[in-house]
Amino acid sequence: MQLIDFELPLPFLKANNTGQIISYSYQAEEIFDLSQGVLLNLIDEGSIKKFENARAIAGKNMCFEANLKTKTSQITLFDVYITWDHEHNAYMQFAVKEKDNERLFEKLQELQNRLAATDFELYEKKEMLERTLLRLDELSGPFIPLSNSIAYIPLFGDITQEKISIISERCYHAVSNGEYSLNLIDVTSVGYIYDDGVLKLKEMIKGLRLITGGEVKLIGMSPKHTPIFHKYNFESIVETNHSLSKVLNMSVS
């Protein structure tokens, strides 16, 4: 087994069509007992059939709930996201359902505290503003399928950690439902680039490469952006010297 040397938003495992674990992320190592190197050892008996059904139709991206064994619990409910490569190796990410409920409870508790301490009308306006700002971040990096195999992600405005976190989550979900061999991230309309934002962008690029197994190209880079991308060695993980028209012409030819 090989340890993936960078972090992903969710625990990650790669397994072959016999259930042998090929590679894993730090998060997966922290949650699961991987000492046997076999996927079957992590699955509760009642959920084994779901993984067998998934293997029977390898090649189709899917998401389902399953009970898995962790280091701290014999049964924990997860959302399991699976994509496949041409050799029918499974790329799996796991989202704990209980954590979702925890976050929901925390948000509800926070809401109750705020309602007790502030005027409802002011709170309602603040909530509307937060939703608007969140929506603006979502629209600052739309996922646009140009074809069945090419995805286009134009970025707008300043690059911040919060914005790229929102954009990357939506993009990971989108590429998991397709077979994109080429992913184009366009920085033509980017303004100021914050250090934490460019680090999050680098993490997003690595995640797209891992999930899709395809290429990621950074296009539309201007001279003012070059120093900061060079500072964080983007050349080692992504091509940075293309325009959109050039890449599309190369893809067509």
C-alpha cells in the first residue's frame, strides 16, 4: 500500500477489483485499521452486498450509504463516493454521516443562542447577507462541462481560502459524476491572490488529478500572477503556460 502525500477533504482509499487496498490518505489511516490491506475487513457484514454490487458495475460513478468499521467503532455510517479508472480500480472517499448531524446540531444551537441575544429582524438581515456572500463565492468558480471529457472552471475575483474551499467542494462532486480527462482552471479574471488561497487552490488541483485520473491545466495566467504561482511551485503539478483557445485547439487536433 502507498500513502498519498497530500491531504484531501475526505478520507480516501484506492482498491483494485479484488478488494486489495493500493493507496490511502492520512485521513483514512487515522480512521480505519488498514493493517490487513483488504477493503473487506473495513466493511460491516450488512453492507458487503452494496460494495459487491458496485464492483459488478465498475465504471459507473456512484454514491451510497454503508456501515464501516473504524478504529473507534464497529459500526459507523458513511456516505461512500466511488469513481473508477480504466483498470477498474476503485477511488473511494468517505463522509461520516454522524459528523453531518453534529454540525447540524451545532448550527442549530448557535442559532438559538443568537436569537436569544439579538433582535430577530437584524438576525434575519445578517442571515440573508451570509447567504448572499456564500452564493457569490459559489458563482466565483462555476463548473462548466465543455464536453463529456473536458471541464472548464473559470475563477473570478480574489483568491481566498474560504472561496476555494467552497468551489473545490462543488467541483469534486461534479467530476465524480463524469469522466473528465482534462480539467481547465482559468485565472484570467482573478484579482488579488492570498497565500492561504493559493495553497487551497494547489490542494484543489491535486484533488482533481487524483479523483479524475486526468490532466489539470491552469490557463489565463498574467505576469502579475506568475511570481506567486512560481513561489508555490505550481509547475510541478500543473501546466501553466496555455490560453483557453490554445488548449481547446490542441484537444480538437
